Amino acid sequence: MPYVIADDLPDEPAGVRFRRLLERPQILQMPGAHLGISALLAKKQGFEALYMSGAAMSATMGLPDLGMITVDDVAWHVRQVVRASALPVLVDGDTGYGEALNVMHMVRTFEEAGAGAVHLEDQLLPKKCGHLNDKKLAGAEDMAAKVAAARKARKNLVIIARTDAAASEGIDGAVARARLYLEAGADAIFPEALTTREMFVEFAKRMPGVKLLANMTEFGRTPFFTAAEFQEMGYAMVIWPVSHLRIAARAMEDLYVAIRKDGGTQNMVGRMQTRAQLYETIGYHDYEALDATLIRTVVPEGMPQT
């Protein structure tokens, strides 16, 4: 059954399962999936963990990625993805939604919602997509305090510290910040918006033994690399954060254009998931079968006593 219920629920916390995936020699591949349906489709292709992008969640709500969504907005998405797929997810925690106490609240909320990992970034609000210009960085010590707060609040959640410093402080600045964040308690490091293979290699070389996350977003500052190439460069994780949303949004736009132009959907049916395919994805008939086993007619015997 695609949707995980009762006996099908994992016995171990998501953080424990996420950490075990990181212990394997092969790179952990995490496509973006911030909705239950996308989580099921990714799981169907064999992915063992998923990524939940703040930019994708914001865009789905019709908002820009400027740190405008709330902890509760994100937790709602986390719960549906985890309930649908039971996979450990890495969640974009933006800047932590405030200072140290807010970060602790975020960590508790995300872990209770079922997240396996979270990453925090060292930008100031209003934050930007990591591949845009003129990002404003928080002080390294301030960011380290947030990492320490996250570490203190978590039970099993994996804490990943993201640094956006490469654009303004170079590799030296990014490495210095990463080392400080590791000392504060980060489990892994996410160097954002590196622009060349040489930068990725150099950063990894200067972070021996550290689990590193690579971001393979489209239309950004990073050239296209495959998962195998990132692994060769020394990275333990790779995400494709907004790819699924880009594909879906383009398809929806094409649909609306077609309806407006053709007066209906008759010319788009060939691009649609069929009803049968949708029902197979969401386990419709499994639910029917489960319902039939739970709700059976009980024939009363005799009369109740007064």
C-alpha cells in the first residue's frame, strides 16, 4: 500500500534512518518532493530519501522565496510527505525563522512532523535563493549559536549547516565558517552556490571526513553535474530541489494555454496521467480493500436489555 498506515509504519525515527543512509559509501540522492503525490512518484522510482525546498513550498503557495512562510506552513508539508511515503526527508529550514529559541522550536516541530534532517543557512532576513546576487550574511558566531541551539533541541534529527559565504567571502571564508559550524554541532555542511568543479573539489579537499551536500538546481550558478560526478568530487548528498515544481508548473501553464486556445482539454489528454495511473500511484484500490476489512456489517443478536 503506498500510503503508510499502522503496521507499515517504520519502527525507527526518521533521523536514525537518514543517518544510516549517510553511512553508506554511495551518494544519497534526494529529489525535491514537497507534496504527497510527488513523494509517492519519487518513491516509486526507488529514491530512499527526499528533499523539501523552501522555494518550492513558497512557490506552491504563490509566494517568493524570501523567508515569508512559517514553521507551521512547512510542518504541514512535512507531515503529508512523511505520511504518504514514510521516507526520511531533509527539510529546508531557511534561516531558522528567527534566533536561537526560534530555531529550537523549528527543530522540535519538524522532528515531531517526521523529518529526518534539516538545514539552516547563514543569511539574514529577508533571505534570498542561494543562487541570487547580493545576499546578506549573518555573523559567523550568530549562525554558530543557531547550530548549537538546533543540536540541543534535536532528538535524532540530522543538522546540516548551509553557508552562502562563497559568493562574498570566497572558498576561504566558506571553509572557515563551515569549520565553526561543525564545532558548534553540525552533522554535515552544505556549501551553497559553488560555481565550478574546481570550487567543489577544493571545498571537499579542505573538509576531510565531513559529510557534504551538493545542490544541483537548474538556472542557477552551478554547472550541471551528475550524482556520480558529485560523489567523485567528495560529496555525500545531492539534491534537485525545485526540479519537480518547474516541470509541473510548466505543464500546468501549457494546460491552461490549451484550454483557452482550444476550448477544452481534448488536445492535452495524451500528456495526462490517466485515472488508472493516478489510482495506482495513490493506492486507491488498496484503501478500498482495507476499508472492506475494517467495516463489516454486524448483525444484532437478540434485543438489548432495558
